[in-house]
Amino acid sequence: MFTPGRPYLAIPGPSVMPDRVLSAMHQASPNIYEGALVDMVETLWPDLRLLAGTRHNVAAYIANGHGTWEAANTNLFSRNDKALVLATGNFGHGWANSVRGLGVEVTVLDFGRSSQPDWAMVEQALRAEPNFKAVLVTHVDTATTVKTDIVALRDVMDAVGHKALLAVDCVASMGCDRFLMDDWGVDVTVAASQKGMMTPPGMGFVWFSDRAADRCATSDLRTPYWNWTPRAHADEFWQYWYGTAPTHHLFGLREALTMILREEGLPQVWARHALLARTVWAAFEGWSTGNPAIRLNVADPASRGHSVTAARFGMPDATRLRRWCEGQGGVTLGIGLGMSTPEDPNADGALRVAHMGHVNPHMTLGALAVMQAGLLALGIAHGDGLAAATAVVAQG
Ligand SMILES: *Cc1c(COP(=O)(O)O)cnc(C)c1O
């Protein structure tokens, strides 16, 4: 009713895009054989390595996050290889399904929807099967917003002396949560353009270590299109994409990487996401003081992602609140993904607030203020979340 003005999409991807990224894309089609575009793309590779914290290889694809899973899978595995997947939400199961569909033998350890992997169970699984070719894990599972401690996982793998490669889905965390691929001993990292990377959906990235390149040189699921080797070491420009380059996405990506790496700087980008995450958590904690049904999905702050926050309400209050915020406040919140239960089959008691990418305190506080207005308007009991949230921003 009062929603003219700039709409705010606070779902976990696609995220808010900077006007500068959009403007950079607004130009005529470039020559894809020589000239400015070809020169510019050479500047992207070192920046993409910097973003992931690696000196190793990066392959880019015209693909969404699901496409990058398949890109990683086809290079990592041969048919009948074994994979161990640590699932902390829908996206872990999604990656497991993606790799299982290729004929890989998948073992899934399901850690539920609110906590990190249990390291004793992971250790037991690794000891029981020395032939896992790779361990796949989601850094931040966007459905539950659980963040997994990748350093702890590496430590477990090293303690067992397991030779599996470590592959991490950073679609929801790249450019949001601290991630250091080489320092943390990660072999394969995947991410997509439309979340922390602030660019439209349609580009995916797979970073891979030299060790992974060696160990996967004979993987028989590899197909010409998904093969990461020529993409990472192209002799001719077309090989980076195995065809026409995603021209306008590249203009946008160049601008986004400039903003993240050369202007704000990655440590500050991480600090901003951490602040906004704490702001959102404080709001929920404040609201819960007046209504015990309102609570954060992940109890342990160290196990929460910094890009998106999942929360529970009494059913169906999360859906009522989402609808009110979109219809009356111009803010679109995320649905409760993979949160259905027998009592709440439509996950009407769960929602997510995204705080990823091009966001700042006025945007996050604005979304939270609309949410508090919605709680008031709908007669949903709540404490003063806004007082707590604004205090976090005030302290910085
Ligand atoms: C969004 C997301 C995906 C899937 O990406 P799509 O672009 O929707 O295919 C996979 N993993 C994680 C962690 C995500 O957040």
C-alpha cells in the first residue's frame, strides 16, 4: 500500500546490486576477439584469486550455483568414486544429490538444521572409509544459516591422515564471511556471482588447488564443457568460457571486484557483514524477550553465517510477517527453506533475513524496523528488537 520507493530484496540471493555494477553493464556489445574486453578479463583472474585467498587456479562458468556444483563434481570424480558430504541444511543435501546423480557413491552425514558438524562423527566416518575421494561441505548453508568451521574440518582430516580432497561451497559466504582457501587447506571452492559478489546470477567460479588438479587429472566424469583445465589455463580467449563470454556480466563483475577488493578492502567487507549480522541477531534476541516463540535458528553465534540469518516464529507468524513486510513495507524477506516439519509443513514458522553484498546499516536497520512495525501491526507479541539492533550499530 505504501510501497512505492526503492524496493529492498532481503532474500539470500540474488542480493542487492550496486548501481555502479548496473551502470558498468549498460554499454554496447564489445568485441570478444580482441581489445578492451579481452584485456579487462585478464585483470579479473588475480582479483578472483585474491577474493578466495588462493594462489592456485580459478575456472569460470556461465552457470548458477548448481552449475558450479556440477563443474566441481565432474572434475573431482570418476564414476563409482566415493564422496563424503557433511550436510547442515538444504544446500548440503543439494550438493549430495548433484554428485549422486552423476554416479558417485555418496555418504551423507546429516547434522540437522541448527548446528555444525559433530567432529567425532566426521572422524569416525573418515576412519571407516579411507577411499573417499573428497569431502564436500557447505561453508554457510543458506537454508539454515549454519556456518561450518572449515579449519576444524581440515584439522580432523589431517588428524586422521585422510587423503581426501576438501571441497567447500562458498556460494553464500564468498565476499561476506572470512574465507582463506590456501591457509585453511581447501582444495576446491565454489561460488556464484549473485550473492556476496554483487553481480547478477549467471556466473559461477571454481577455484582448485594444484593438488586437486593432479589428483583429478584422470577423472572420467569430466566432459569438455565442464573441464576446468582449459578454463583455468586458456590459450585462447574463448576457452575461458568454452564459447562466447558472458560479456555484460564481466563488466559488472569488474566493477564489483573493484569495490570489494580495491576500495573497501576484503577485511573491511568481512567486518561490515559481521556488524550487520550482529545487528540482525540483536533484533531477534530483543523481540524474543517478549515472545519465546521468536528465536534465532542457530543458538551458537560462532556457528552462524554473516550473510543471512534464519529465525523461527510461532506458526504461521513468519509467513504473515513476510507478507506484511512485502505488502506494506517494501521489504521482501526470505522464506524458511527446508524448515518444514510435520507440525509446520509449509515452514510458515520460519523466515530468513539476508544481509549479504551491497548492504549497510541503514538498509539492515530499515528492514528490521519494518519487521518490528509488522509485528506490531499483526499483533504478534515481541520485545524491543530495534533498541538492541540500533545499540549494536551505535557501538560499531
Ligand atoms: C544459493 C546457493 C546455492 C545455489 O545457487 P543457485 O545459483 O541458486 O543455483 C548453492 N549453495 C549455496 C550455499 C547457496 O547459497
